[in-house]
Amino acid sequence: MKRSRFSAVLGSACVVWLVGCGGAPGPEQELDDGQANIDPGTENASPTDGGPTPDAGPTPDAGPPSDAVLVTDTTRFYTSVGIAEQVNDLSANPPEILVQQGSTFQLILGSAVPGGWRFNGVPSGPFYLRTGATHVITDARHVDLGRNRLGRMDAEYSNSYLTALQLNLLNLAPWQNTWSSQQPGSSLQLTSGEVDLFGYVNVFDQIPDGQTTLLTNQADLSLSSGYNLPTFDASKGDRMYVNQLSQFSAGTAPDGTALGYAAVERSVQMGAFDYVPDGITPLPVTGYLQPTPMREFPIEWRLPAYTQFATDVHPQATGSTPLFEVLPNAHNTGGRWVGYSGELLNLFLPRNASFNFTSRLKFGNPFPSSWGLVGIHSYPFRVLSPVPDDSGVSMYLSGRLYSYDVFDNLIAGPVQPQVSPPRSLTIDGVPANVQREVGTNSPVLAWTPPTLGTPHAYRVTLYRYDAQLRFLMPAGSIYAPGSTTQVRLPPGTLQPDSIYYLRVASIMSPGFDLSEPFTSLEKLPFHSAEAISSFFTTP
């Protein structure tokens, strides 16, 4: 996701627009326990010998010092005509650098420079870069915290993520109702190539089997693109795809269970239109759907290759529901999978399945030939664990093995994991599967490398249990180099008197680069496998 982004992605015909820069320095923040402050204006000062220093006259600008780290935040917007760049101001939420010194951390504050945030006095070697609730352990002297997005850079987004729909759809494939994950029936998805929008259509009324029209305002949109509803501008060419997925047979499981999957069968791309989300006006969804060309392919999915690693996920883990998907990759993003534009095919197999699945599957693809295809396979595992608060509540803790890659590469051979979970996960030397209270709010996590694959990075993800909501809330993450076998959680990562569990993922992705950690998650291929802890409490 990095390097010479433009040479790899744009080619000679694409245009890059650059906007925005810099920002003012933010106020100094109060230090956490165990941290010492370095003032960015004095950390390189040295005492003089007491005598006057001769004026040597002006010296040429030597550039940033070797102990400087530059942090930038660049959003890239992918469209059918190229990539637009926006350099974001970091002053509202400035990053911080933490340098580990034994069991404590030294905090280094930076300051605004044109186009980013600069830290001086950062010693050579790895450091923790903190942005929000995420830490990145790296020794890079330039880190970009930006993200990639689909759609126009000048698109406007509302404050709403909900909208009613007015459906006026004709010539659907005969409707099939959903019965289970193996009998998924029919469904509708909406996506756009011009603005960042993807969502699932919910129809409130029962649709009779075999129906081929939908004329109703008793429907809404479950938005899944990660952003609020966009404004559609006909003058900018904003359009929307309406895709119908239908149920097809995938044969039977060894025990005779009928297996079905969902795949795009019909679609229509609406003409350019105007729409401003206001919480009242329904989003119009209209058109005469047409059959899409269908592509058939063989698959050999080796499920025992996943279940053999169940105890590496957690000693008590059992398999959950395996998933295989084919997805569009909008706008030929040059070795990345940017954004989410829905599914062309999704196949769920029975829970805890452990057999070799072989079949021929098919899907329709209504998108331009310039769009790519991505394949995903995922096998989640779970552990039912009592919450350590005397409430009697139990929660499923989960981790998974998953991969995504260019679709044709993914199915070129048997579908199976490429990396396994890290092993022997411990918290302060005690096996992480032991439910207990840890001795400190800044414990050391340690593990040994996986038996399958060579990680390029590890990711630690923390979840905090909310007793009122009875829900596991994301509580931060740490990205570390693939050579790492232990990390200390910095002060402030864990709250006192709280309940957590964590996942540690082996990440195998040849292009993964901790100098641009978030967009590295989009690079193809990407393989990951997670080990999980049991619940633990903090003092």
C-alpha cells in the first residue's frame, strides 16, 4: 500500500490532486504514569562551554535531523478517472511517540510542520507511535496514517446512516425467501462507483416466493460502507447499482445436508440522479433488472487444514461457520482491495465443518471490466466463556483464520490457510487462556511464532466487556513487526477494574509496511490467523 504509490497504481494517464496541509500544534497533554516528557524544543539542546560562539554566517538547510520522525495523514480517493489525494490536519488529534525504557515509557511530543507532524529527538530503533487507540511499533522515520476510500473526494456526506427506501424494481429473478445460512434465498444490495456507499436492502413485508417485482416504501437500507449516507449529484454523474443475489445449489455435505449459496444473478445500474439525505425523503431505488453474465469456477476447499489449528486459537476453541466470498474490487486499485462494494458470491458451510468441500460455483458480475475480483476465505473459532463478574453471563470469545487475494490467484490451487496462529500466548508469563486478574495495567504479552507461514507483522486487538450493554467493545490495537515475540501494553491502554480479552494475529502479507499501517491492510495477498486469550481483569 505504499512505496511509489503512484507509479504502481496510476500509470501515466491518471491524475493526482493534492489538497490541504499542515496544522497548528496541539496543546501538550498530561502524562500517564510511567512516562517522562521530552520537550520538543529542548531535547537536542547541549550546554555551551561558556564562551561566545562565533557567528559563522548562514548555513544551508540540511533538512530534518536524523533523529526526527515525520507523521502524515493522507486520504486517497479512488475513482474511475484516477486517485485524488487529501493531506489531513493532525492538530485536532495529534499523534504521540512512546519509547520503551525497560518497564516504563518515555513520551515524546511533536509539533506541526507543513503537511504533517514532526517529532525530534527520537532515538534509533523501534518506538510506539500512538494515534487514537492504536499503537504502531516501528523504526520508520516517516509514517503515514492515512486511509483509502472509494468515490469522489468532493462528495458530501450527511449526518445520517439510516434512510427509508422507495423500491420500484421490475424483472427480478423469482424471489426465494431465506431459511438458513445454507439456504440463503434472495437479497438485494446497493452500491455506487461514484460515491462511497454500500448497503443491504431490508424489506419489512414478507415477499412471496416467485415474485418478480418490488413496488413498496416499506423498506430501508442497512449501510455497511463505514461512512454516513452520501449526497448524490446528477451533475457529477453519481449513479447506483442495484444487485439481486439468488440462491444456488452447492451440493451436499457428507451427512447429506443440502448446501446452498447466494450469488448475483440480476442487476441494474440506475441513471445519474440527485438525492440529499434528510432523514425523511426515501432514497429512490428504481430500475428494470437484467440477467448478468455468469462465471463458473471449480473450488477445492480443505477445511481440515483450518480445524487442525483450533487449539492454537485457544485450547477450548471449536469451529464456527466457514465462509467463502467473491467480491468486486472497484476501480482497478493496483494490488489493493479498497473499500467495500458488496458481494458477488457468499457461501456459508455448516458450523465446525471439517471436510474437503469440492464443487463448481457461479456468480454474475455487473461491474466494469476495469474492476477486479477479490476472493476471501475465513474460518472463525469460538470459546464460550463465563464473564468474571458473578453475573452468571457467558460470552463467546472468537478468533479466526482468514485470507483475501486476487480471486484467480486464490482458486489457482486448493483453498487453505497460509499462516497459523501464534503459539503459547502468555500475559506476564502466565498462559493467556487462564482466566485471572493480571498484576498490572501495563502487562507484557508474549508468544512464539506460528508453525505455518512466516509473519510480516503481528496485530494485538483488545476488547473490553461493557457490563451494562453486555457487549464486547473494541478497546485498542497494536501493530508490531513480524520479528516481534513480545510487547508491553503502554500505560493507559487498559482501564483499571475492567474486564478484557485479546487477540494476537499472525499477519502474512509480503507488501505489509508498518510505515503505512492502515492501508497495508488492503494489500493483496493478505493472510491472518488469530490466537485469543480468555477473559482477564485489571486491578
